[in-house]
Amino acid sequence: MFKVRLKKGKEKAVRQLHPWVFSGAIENIKGAPQNGDIVMVNDNSDNFLAYGFFNDKSRVAVRLLEWNLETEINEDWWRKKIAKAVKSREHLYTGDTNTYRLIFSEADFIPGLIVDQYADFLSVQILTSGIERIKPIVIEELQKLLDPKGIFDRSDASARAHEGMETSSGGVLAGLQPPDFVSVKENGIFYHVNIADGQKSGFYCDQRDNRRMVADHSSGRKVLDCFSYSGGFSLNAFRAGASEVVSVDSSGLAIETLRRNIEINDFSKIPHRLIQSDVNKQLRLFRETNETFDLIILDPPKYAPSRSALTKASRAYKDLNRLAMLLLNEGGLLATFSCSGAVDINTFKQILAWAALDAGKEVQFIEQFAQPADHPVRSSFPEGEYLKGLLCRVN
């Protein structure tokens, strides 16, 4: 087997079961492994540490899989990992919810594989060369376990580029082509999900619990949902009895999808406005026209894809939240989120404190949000904790 020997003192994270070995930690490599090959990782004295798959195009040169020397990483090993991840989510599939994440990459000990379920269809992202090697096993095991109508490839092009992989062509991996819109249900609300062309894998099921929790504060309030996408927070606010809902997103497809979702849930009679616009621009326009709200939801895209982008992202988060605070009525609520893994919860609180100072507001943190059970955080991989949010009372 190919062997990767680490520099002296670089074995600590591996012994603590962290799944990444960076290229700078490697002393030398015995043999010439190809991307996706399984390698043995040893410390500087050549003592065994773990097995993982190799990639010389990525900053993460080895993604670790197994810390037991006697365990062989073969087809049966992969099938057991896939089956275990799927089984751990069985309790989530209920009469009220039929969409959730089945496999969450490193968190489920399968680095580079993400699988989301949308009713009878699966959306798959293959983001590492090691998973690309075993793609037939993955697809076959998912078919055996779940018997979906179809499995669709939504592999993220930028993530594959970082791994030195060719852009995935997308398309059907097994079964049927999904229809233009797949009907799914989350917390009793229906959504039309565009698997082929929607953002990410088609839907953001990581906000499932948070949508319900924010909705608990929507009754009788005028709600502004920013970066509304297909309307998760908007629809929950409708059902909770909001007096009016204003939804803003820059995507025409997102706005049209939300319009469909309002209709299929019979919320059309509730006062609402759907605005296709850049959120920052629209917030400034609301300010100019003196329009205010009782509850504002900010769920922006990832501003800090890495720690190197943290300073720039912090400024963007601060300005966005400052604008929102200025639009709230006295004692209004701000539900604000960050999906940037590089922004931890304490950093996010500090950003909001700066935004409040700039806005001349006093802010109380009254509730904290996180990712749900189908997006677990592995204790040895804190980087998997990416979604955080706060409910703020603004005075």
C-alpha cells in the first residue's frame, strides 16, 4: 500500500481523529498514488495512524477514513457507512416531512459525499476524487436502501475544481429524470423543488427547525424575508398568522417558485409582496421610503467560504444587519443567520454588536439557532458546524 509519512509533530490532529491531513504536514510519500487511491498515513517514526484517500491537487492531501490498522477499506466498508448514515435519519421521515439530508460528508465519515432526499428523488453531490472512484457503489447502495424514482447529480463545480476534478456534467445517475418541480413536504408545508436547476442541491433543508422556530414569533407581525429563495421562512410565517409578508430575492426563478408555493399551500389571500431585487439595494430603498417591519429574516449566502475571506465577510454581515436594524419598529425582532463555517457564533455575535452600534440600536440576543439533526457535527471535526443564527430584539 502507498504510505504517507507525516512531518514530526504533525500527527496530533490525526490521533485526535480529525479527518484532514494538509499537504504541508507531509514529510514524504512512498510510491506514486493517484488521486482517489487509498493510502496509509504514518507518523514520522513510521507508526501507523490511519487510512485515507489521497489527492495531490487539494490542500487537503489525505481525507482520513479509518483508524484501525486491521480494517480493510473495501466495497463492504463503503456500503456499511452509507447504510448507517441513511438508517440514522429514518426517524425524520414523517407524514409532515419527506425531505432531508441523508449523508453529510465528513460528519457521516464519508468525505465528499452529500445526499439529499426530496420525496421519491435523491440529489447527490460527489465532491472528492475518492468518492468519484466508488460512485457506482454509492448509487447502487442508495437504490437498494431507498428505491428512489431517480437519482440526480448536483455536484458543486467549484468544490470539484478545488480537488482538481473535472466539472460534473450533472444529469441522471439512476432511474428517472426528475420533473421540473418535485413536490415535497416540510413541517406540513408543501414546496415545489427544482432539483436540476435550483440552488445547491435544490432546497435548503438545513433550516427546517429554524423556520418553525422563527414562525413562532410571526403571528400578527409584518414580516420581511430577505434572501427568501423558495420561501421557507415566508411560508412558515404565512401559516403562523403573519399580518403581511414581504419576500425579497435576486433570483427570478426563486421568486416564481415562491409564487407557486404560496398557491399550492392556499396562502394567496394573506397580504404579501414578492420582490425580485438585490437585498442590500432593496433594504436601502425601504429606508428611503420609511417602510418598517416587525420581524426581519436575513438568511444570506455564504459570505466567508474560507478564513482568508473573514475580514471582508464580517464587513458584509455588519452592513447587512445594520440596514435591517434600521428598518425594525421599536422592539422588533431580527432573525439573522450565517452559513459561513469560518464565522463562529461568538464572532457572529460580535459582528451584530458592531452593527447595533453603527445603527444606534440596543440589541438583546433572545434565541440561538443551529443546524438540524440531519446535519450532525462530528466531535473531531468542528468545521462541520457551519450554520448558526440568532433571534435579536432590537430597541
